[in-house]
Amino acid sequence: MPAVISIEGLTKTYKSGHQALKRVDLEIEKGEIFALLGPNGAGKTTMISIVCGIVTPSSGTILADGHDIQSDYRAARAKIGLVPQELTTDAFETVWATVTFSRGLFGKAPSPAHVEQILRDLSLWDKKDAKIMTLSGGMKRRVMIAKALSHEPEILFLDEPTAGVDVELRRDMWALVRKLRDRGVTIILTTHYIEEAEEMADRVGVILKGELILVEKTAALMQKLGKKTLTLNLQEPLAALPPELADWPLALKNDGGEIEYVFDSNAEKTGVPSLMRRLSDLGIGFKDLSTRQSSLEDIFVDLVHQDREAA
């Protein structure tokens, strides 16, 4: 697949001296959903703002569907829709008027049918004549998404789109994201809801302290870094782990009623069979066991922890 977003050598240093981005290189393929993860202050919003032409980079080149975002700004920006974190709408305008106006800003011919379809997709049709100021926060968020889609962009940036919104909007929005991807729209999102990235994204990028430390297909990342947790519910609680179990990195949980063992599920030898034999030799019985695959959140927390230890 060709790259629809190409970022090379991107840096950003503010006048205060703060270096928000440190030489970011990234290519995003046409039609994929790419999730950008990172803690607050990592550089996610700065990166999106630069690609969308809101913030000027210190160095580097960015192409949007082949158009340079600085030397060919108008053509590049016409390809992009942006849903920012902040709710910035014309409070006294109606929903219909503000979405229609946004379409006109990009030089698109009026298309009442397109605007109607967007509003219906976002459950806004019954609010089309309502003034923005009368809407709830969740409804205003829907209007922001409608505005971003008004000019039929081929690339859609969603910056923390579901932060603080209701479950209904989240469900509607992810249904719309899937529909847009099916039409060939490229989606780039930042989110604190890591389970959403795990479910929705084709690839995941992790940014920390302005550096893109990892870019990987979601499934491959889970397979490469994912671990499993074996939990044994004991028949009798233990006051402490016997020294004979020191060969395994075990943890005693739930007031001594559970033994927890985290292991690499991709390793040639997981250590599970030998652990079970040792427990039997020691006369430690269990009434139930369960395993849990590490989530993307577990992996993300591990990466952040490793980075802090290295600092």
C-alpha cells in the first residue's frame, strides 16, 4: 500500500526551548487505521497539529497524499479532516449551518445530501436546526466530527475523540470509523482508551518524550511483546511462597489465596509444566486456574516503565 502520510525528520522546538518532537519518521498507509499512543505531554497533539498545518515544524518534511504541507498547503489541507480535542464551534449557529459552512471553506460545492448523510450517521439529524449553544457536550463533539467530514477528506485525524463522551457516542463513532475505512479513508487517532486502539487499529505507534519509540502492526505487537498470566486459586492459603519455588517469578495474591505467574507465551519453554510438577511435589493443591493474555495496555505500561528506567 502507498503511504498517504509521509513524515521525515520532523522536529519541533518551541521558543521556550522545550523540544516537543525529536526527529520523527513515519509513513501511514492509505486506508489504514493508525493509533498513536503516549502519555500526556509526549508530543501526540503537536505532531497532529503540524501535519494539519496548525503548528509550524522546526525541521523535517511532511507529505499528505503527495502534497507538501508547507509549500503546497491548500492541496494538502484539503485532503485532511481534523477533530481536535477542544470543542470549538460557532455557538449561535445551527448544526446544519456550521457543517455546511465548513464544507464551503474548502471550496466544495454545496451538497445537502452529503451533509444530511453525515448528520444521520452521527445521530444529529433531529438536531440539525438546533443552535450549537443548546447542545450537550457529547452532541457538540458529534458536530466537531461532522465538520471534519464535511469536505469529504481522504485522511481523518481524531485527537482524543472519545475523551469524556458518553458510551452511545463512542459506539456511534467507532461504527462510523469502520464505515469510513471501508470507503478508503485513512484514520489516525490518539486515544487514552487503549482497548479501543487494540480493537480498531491496524497499526500502533508509541510516542514518548517526543520520540516515536515503536511502530508495529497491532497483532504482531501483541504476539511479540504479549505475555500470559497464569493464576492458580489455591485450596489452602499460603502465608509465604516456599523457597522451593524460587526458580519461578511468582507473586502471592489475594491474601495468600492465589499464586500468579507471568510468562512469555512465545518462549520455547514457558516453565508452566515444571511449575505444576513442583507444586504437586510440595503438596500445594489448587481448585481452579486461569490464564490471561496481556493487553495492549499492559504492553504500553511496560514500554513506558522501561523508558523511565533507561532515563
